Amino acid sequence: MKRIVAAFAASILLFAQPAAAQSILRDAETEAMFKDMSASIIKASGLSTRDVQVVLINDDSINAFVVGGQTVYIHSGLIQAADNANQVQGVIAHEIGHIADGHVALADAGAKPAMGITLLSMVLGVAAIAAGSGAAGAGIMAAGQQAGLGKYLSFTRTQEASADAAGARYLNTAGVSGKGMIDFFKKLQQQEYGYGLANIDPFMQSHPLSGERIANLTNDLQTAPAWNAKPDAALEERFKRVKAKLLGYVAAPDRTLATYPASNNTVYAHYARAYAYHKAGYPDKADAEAAALIAIKPDDPYFQEIQGQILLEAGRPRDALVPLRAATAGTGNNPLIATTFGHALIATEDKANYAEAVKVLRVAVKRDDDNPFAWYQLGTVYELTGDTARAALATAEQASMNGDHRTAAQSASYALANIPPNTTDWIRAQDIAMAAQNDMEDNPKKYKRR
């Protein structure tokens, strides 16, 4: 599991929350699981599995949201709170409901009336204050703000109920049991009980209360043939593994070791402890846990990946090559794993490995061009082999991805001047240079030299 950058179903209020402001976690095994568990639900919604992505966010709150486009963001805390894969499928179905119904694009339809009420109250309040009635003016403004917020929250509750209904429909159509959706709402209901229902004003919530959502959905889900569909045993096994490794990666080591003590010799415990020890800086213990995983299932590419990653980051890149090469092959050249393998090849500082590193990393960026670290590694090996033009192109790709358009323009220009014209790489350099230049011209203040 690698960090590439720095409750259930977020309300429309969270649609404005930029995912980039949070830490996105990328992991080959987790992404493969998300892809497989969501495929049938996406198809049932009429969307394309090529376009919809499910992305993991490093945040311990129980949440999921969409912010535009066709990406579902799921917090790591939600994975830890879920008991099984089916509950996560219920969350994904709800979020796909937001996407399919265009709720992000329609958010202004709820915000504008609410803003109108608020602005009108401010005008009337200021007028009252100017007329000498300060208390009355303040009261008018406060009441207007309350009314505006209530108007907006009513809109978001309608959107959430719509996404619930759509999600239930997609689950039924896909043949996926809705038990997980209902069970997860019951978890949220327990949280509401913890706050005290008497203290919760249902009209000042962005979502309907969980009890209401359960009541609205139960009949439609329970009467569908999919309700009694048997859980996918293989998917449940994958979920347990992902949940364990995620805890090891994001939680404090003490918490992981308390959850999975040394006396626990399950696959999940070894997986969690491998990440926990690796994170805590105990390479020998981490390596021992990885070895235990390999002993249980020698050909598992994700076990090979963690073994190779531990060796690489412990300063033993040459030893990491065997497991990482096997993991890359075993996952059909998964770009995240291939990037780690390419990194290890470079880290050996053996010129004999550089040609393979170029080959591996070129395939990685072709399959996943939205990975700055992969472009950095490719640029590094190009520089080491004397191909400065393509090293500059890789730097331009990385800079463009990170929003550094000045560096992107400069690097792409160097690449254009030194790569044979009209080749694929030359055309790509031209595209980056033009896009970067257009951004700088459109935002001159942003790029003004200080």
C-alpha cells in the first residue's frame, strides 16, 4: 500500500470538499477489490465501468462522497467500520446513485434559493438597523439565515433519499443483496442513539435520519430476489485481507498490534502486522511477517509485493527484485506494483538493470498515467541512461500532474527540441507545452515571478 499524495454517503454540503485536500491511498489489491465489487452495480446504473472509479481516502471518519465526475471516494474509516464487503457495496451503490442522478451538477438548484432567502433577510435586517431598530434587524438576519439553511438542508435530504432509492434499485438489478445497505444504516443509527435522538433536530440534518432511511428501503430490498443472494466468499476473503492491511498501514502500530496480537496466526494478522512493523521501522519483524505470508501462499502476488516493498525500503533493493518481479508478473503488470519493481531496479545502481527498468516503467505509465511517482522513476532512469530528452518529458508529465505548469512548459520545450519530430513522445511533449502555456496565459498572476 502506497501513499501517492500528501457518515455513510456525504451530503451535498461535502460535494464541495476537494479530494486532493485529503490523502489518497493507492494500493493494487484494494483497487482491484473495489473494481470487482462495484462492477455489477455500475452496470446496473447504466454507467460504464471504464469511467467510474472508487478511490480510497486516508481519513478515519465513517464517510464516502462524490465531488464531481464519476469518482466515488471512500474513507479508510468506513472500511474499518464495515463488517463485510456487502456493506461497502451498499455504500458504493448509494454514491453511484448520486453520480447517475447528476446530483453534483444540480447542487446549485438547492443553493440558489437558500442564498436568496439569506440575502433578502440581510437586506431587510440592515434596513431595520438603519431605521434605529438594531435588535429587530439582528433578529431578521438570524431568522433569514436559519430559514436559508433549512431550505438547503431540505434539498440535500431529498437528494440523499433519491440516492438511497437509486442505490437500492441498482443492488436489486445487479443481484447483490441489500442486507449490507440496511445493516450499515443500522450502524449509523446506533451512532445517532449515542448522540441522543432527542437532541437531533431532523429538519436541520443534511441526511434523513437513519431510521427513516431504513424504513423507506426495507420493503424494496427485502422483497427483491437479490435479498437472499449468498455472499461472494472470495470477495469476503479479499475484503478481510484489505481491511487488515489497511489497519496496519493507517493506524498507530500499538492499535494494530492490539487488534492482531502476536498470538494470532491468521493471514489477516500477519498482513496487518507486516504493515505495522514496516511503518514503525522494524524491518526484521516486518520481513518475518511477510515471510509467514509467503509460507502460507507462495504465489500470492500481493504477499510478494509487500515482501519486496519491505526489502526495498530497508535498503536491500537487489533482494527485492525476485518478489517484485513475481508480483508484477502475477498481477499482469499492475502499474502500481510495476512502479515499485522499476524503482527497485533503479535502486540497485546496476546499469545492467536499467533497460528493464525503462521497459517496466513505460508500461506502468501507459496503463496508469496519473501516477507522479511512476513518472519520476521513469525520468530518473532516462537520465541515468543518458536520454535527457525523454527524462525532460517525464519531468513535464510529473510537473503537469502536480499543477506546476511553469516546470511542465520548460521541460516539455526541452523535450520538443531534442526528440525526433512527429513521434509519439514529441507529440505528447507538444500537448503538455501547449496546455501549460495556456494555463499560464489564463492565470498570469499565479505565475508572476516574485
